[in-house]
Amino acid sequence: MAVTALHATGCFVAVLYLIDPTRTMRGIGVCAVFAAWFGMRLITGNRHQILVIADLAVISLFLLSTPWLMVEPSLATGSDIMLAVAGLAVLGIALAYPPPISLPSAIFIAAMYGIGISLVAGAPVPWHVFSLDFLLVEWALMALCRQKLCRAAIITDDLLRVAGEDEVGRSVALARLRSARKQCAVMHDTAASTLLMVGQGSYGSRTALARQASRDLATIDRFTSAVDFPTESIDIVEQLGLLARQSSTSARVLGRTQVLLDSTTAEAVIGAAREVLSNVDRHAHANRVEIIVGDDRVEISDDGRGFPTDSTRVAERFGVRNSILNRMEDAGGAATIDSRIGIGTTVVLYWPRSSADHTQASILAGAETTKRLSENFGYSLAAIAVVVVVAQSCRAVISESAQRPAEILIMATGVLFGIVAAYGVRRRIPEPAIWGMVAATIALIPFQVWLTPVDLLGTGRNWAFSTVGWIIVALMYRRPPRQAIAVLVVLWTVASASLLVADPSRSIIVLLGYNLASVGAVQALGFLVNHYLLRSAAVANDLESDHVRRLAEEEAEQAIARDISDRYAAISTSLIPLLRQLADPAVDPGDPELRSAALIEDARLRRLFAETDAAGHPLLLELQPMIRRAEDRGVAVTVDTLGALPAVPPDVRDLLLVAASVTLTQADSRARVVFTGSEDDITISIVGDCGEDTAGEIGRLIGVTVDVVDGLAWIELTASTTGIPRHKELAA
């Protein structure tokens, strides 16, 4: 892209020379050859390295042809075609190649430019040439742009790769969890249905029931072997604190206050740490031990007598080899031992960071790096603006002229606005202030044109129109590229109009063309680079947000899976023996106790796989102990929810649960609790086989009227999310 821009703009300035009033016949010939070469390079688009070197040679010959292109030495102190070509060459090479190549090339081009100018009769010495220093500033800016662009591109590519891997990994994890949930549904459709048939006495023959129960047991066996639920995390800091308190040597735990690891890794770390502390107590004769916990390591240091770590006897000791080194390696980690005689011993236990942690760290680091790259570029733009303003204005400021105070004012204004732009990189500047500074910056151009004599408009005395654009670039750091470039267009339009009003000659038109090609293009490119960096930072922030969202989804699924796993473990001790009984054709499934047990296990199983139980609403959580106590008495309990349950104040929640608690306590064999939620209120409906006398006692206890129909007590309480509960009697 940079080389293509060089070729296209090179053709433009060569054609622009044709209307230059100072043109010469030899200069026209040189420009024709120059335009033909760059036109051919633009059409062919060949990027071979030899042709790039040929470009550099053609540009050098063009710059050395300065005496053929210039007839007035005064132009050597202003902008001209040679400065435009030299600047474009520096720009293209600095953007296309790394600094080890582009810097020597830029110096070479600047030397050719200076030598060519010095060959013009009466021209100043090369180091006094106007804008010669700008070539190095231009190289520094483009080298910085290239470095930031390459770094941002690499980081963005890495972030997209990591995010893609993260998406795949999380999709697989979620698919596994959802597969487990499907296994749960299969288990629900088999075992729960069998238990319900037994409880209701509709099981058919004993032989068919025994075969069904046997199939259920096989399904449960597949469920427990195939479903890989996430293991519970263990806080190793808490366990290390327990080991420290049990140690005979004074020990303390420092660093992280909580580190959660999976059970396999945690057991390895705790076991290895226990062996280390045991060795300290037995062999080290230490006064104190420090246990420092990090993100992926535990460092255990003592001030004991130490031992030679190069001793093979120490490495081959059973405790060190098996309980520390091998144990950590088996868990995917490592352990190092560093000991000095008379100073003490340090053992470091490392464990592998989880892929989720690594992904999260990579994405967060990438987001932070791209943000920092963008901010650094913003600061660089402000610094370049200040440097260019000072460098270009110093000749006019130090001159002994009547306009000197005004020149100092223009320079000071530019420097002040550049400093304010640097301040605005990380802090928000009010919009009116930004646009006020932009307007004032643009106004500096006609102000200086008005101060400058007409015959000096094309020299370094009129420096503002090609310089203050850098202030605009810095001030518009956070703006969209279209808006920023539109402001830049306004600036160059005002500059062109001011100059043409003061001197409507072809010399001014050519001067504007050369400056637009050499300076305006670079300023516009600065906007585009800045936009790319800001967009990279935005992409990184979006990826970070997506990662957090996916992580939350996975954690929610894992929480549900762990909940199901825990509750299955709690009921399996009664479920499996019951199914084994039913699988025996000799057992009578009509036994009242067996039927009652089947109904209870059926209700438990249905609640086990009901997602509403895992929603975590306080009402459901506080209801669980009441349900377990009722089931322990032989009561089959069913819980359902309809709609989303709103949050309710604790006092209202307690009143709602009183009815459920009393009913579950008094029920003889079965009870049902239904929660219905809406945007404005929540209703709890309870049905239990309490009997008429007990129902009346329940009504007096909770202060409501209880309907009893066929031995079933029906209660309904409704609570507003902001008001007081009220009850409603239900008809039979």
C-alpha cells in the first residue's frame, strides 16, 4: 500500500511540475522520465526487491537533478517538487520496511535532497535547507506508524485466534454438559416413570416390572459412567493455612487469599506441601516457614540449616522423589528445590494454569496492549505536533522583524494546543473546547498569511499552513476518520483560499500541490493509522466482552451440572436399592411401604432434573430443607414453578414459606408446592393430605382459611413484590 501510494503521488507531483512557472525544459524531461517510471511501476504492481532498489535509485537521480529543475535559489528555502518527492520516498520506505532498512534509506534520501539543493547556484548550505529536518520527522512518524500497525495487527490476529479457540473449547464444554443433561432426561423418563407406576399401582405383571427396573439400573449405570460432570474446586489457600497451623515449625501463609483448583491438582499441591512441611519439621531445624501462594505456584521457604541440592541421595529419597517431584509431575505440574547450607531451603510447586485462565489472561492482556498502543500513538501525535511547530517556526521567531511577537503567539498557541491534545488522550475534553481549539488552529493560517509579505508566502516565513495540520491530527485523536479527514480538508481549503487570495499565481498553486502531496497525505495517513489502532482496541474489548459472556454461560451450565451431580449422589443411596428390589420378581410391588417409597423417590427424581430447582431463587433454596425433612417422614413432595420468580423482601419471603413449612410438616403421604411468578407479585399454592382437623389447625396457625376437599388441604398466598401478602381461598 505504501509503495503504491508513493508511485501514484510521484506521478502527481511530476505532472504538477508542468504548470510550475519556474519549470525548465530539462526539468520537464526529468519529470517525464520520472513519471514514466512511476507510472509503469503503478500499472505493473510488481513488488520485487530489485525494483524497490531501482525506485530508490531513480528518486536519488531525480533529487540530484535539482539544478535542472530549479532556476531560483530562493525556492531552496521553501516547499518544492524535490521536497515532495523526497518526503514521499521517506514515507513509502518507512511504512513498507522495518527501521534497520528504512532509516539508512531515509538518511540517504535526505542526503541526496541536500546535495541536490546545494548544487543550485546561490543556494544555502544543506543543513540550512528549509524542511530538511522534516524528512527525519516524517521518517520517525512513519516508522512509529509501522511499528504500531504491525504490533496491533499481530495482537489482533492473536486475539482472534485465541477467541476462536476459546469459542470452540467452550462450545465443546457446553455440548458435553448439555449431553449430560440429555442423559439426565433419559434417566428421568425411565426410572422416574417406573417408580410412578409402582407408586400408583399400575405396574402390570411382576416379571415386566422386574425387566423394566433392570433396564433402569443399566441406564443409571451408563449415566454415572458416561456423564463427566465438572469436579468441585478446592481452595488451596484454606488447605495450606490448615497445614501451617498443624506444622511444628512456626509457619504463615502469604500472597493470594484464594486460589481455586480442580480436585486432582489441589490434592497434588496439598500433598506435596504437606511432605515439604513434614521434612522441615523433621530435618531443617528451622525457626519459621513462609508459604507464598501465587496464581500458578506455591513457594515454601524456611530458614533452616539447608542441604546440598546436587546430592543424588537427596533427589532419590522416597519422600522427595514420590511425594513432591513425581506427585506434581503426575498432576501436570512441576517442583523445584533450592537449598543453601546455613541459609535455608525453598521449594516451589508449580501447576498448569487452566485453559480458561490462560485464555482469559491472553484476551485481557491483548485488550490492554491494544489500548496502550492506541494511547501511545495519541501521545506520539501530540509530541510530533509540538516538535514540528517548534522546528518550523523557530526561523520566523528568531528573525528580527516587526511580526516577531505575532509569530511567537502563533507558535505558543500551537504548542499549547499540542499539550492539551496529549492531555486528552486518556481524559475526556469537553466537545466545545475541542472544536474551539480546532477553529482557532485553522484561523492561525489566514492570520499568518495576513502577516507575511506576498513575496515570502512560498518560504519558511509562512510555515503555519503546512504545520498546524499536525495539531489538528492530535486534537482529533478520538474522532472517526471521516470526521477527522473532513476537518483536515477544511484546513487545507482555508489554507489554499488564504494563499490564493493573497497571491493568486501559479507559483502558489504549485506550492499548495507540493505541500498537499508531501504533508497533507502524511497527516491523512496519521488519521487512518490512528483509526486502525482504535478499531483494534475496540475489537479487543469486544472479544473480552464475548469471552466474559461465554465464561458466564459455561459457569451457569457447570453450576447446574454440579447441582444435579450433588443431588443425584444424595438420592442414589435410596434410589438404587429400591430399583434393585423392584428388579427382583419375588418382591411384591404392591407392598404399601414399597409403593410409598417409590412415590417419594419419583418426586425426588423429578425435582433432581427440574431446571427450576437450580435457578437459585431464595424461596426454592430455603424450601429444600423442608422438603428433605418431609421426605424423610415418607411424604412424596412435588415442586413446580410457573413464570419467572421476582425478588421479594426477606420478611415477605418468610411469611410465604410459613404455609409451606406447616403443610409439609403436617402432610401424611403427599404434598405439592407451586410457585407462580409475575412482574408484580408471586403466589405460592400448597396442597397436602393433612386431613380436616389438621387443616383447621394450619389455618389458625398461619391466619388464613384452608379449604379441605377429599382430605386435601388447599392454601394459596399471594405477595406483592413491594406490598404485604394476602391469601385467597381456593374452590374445590
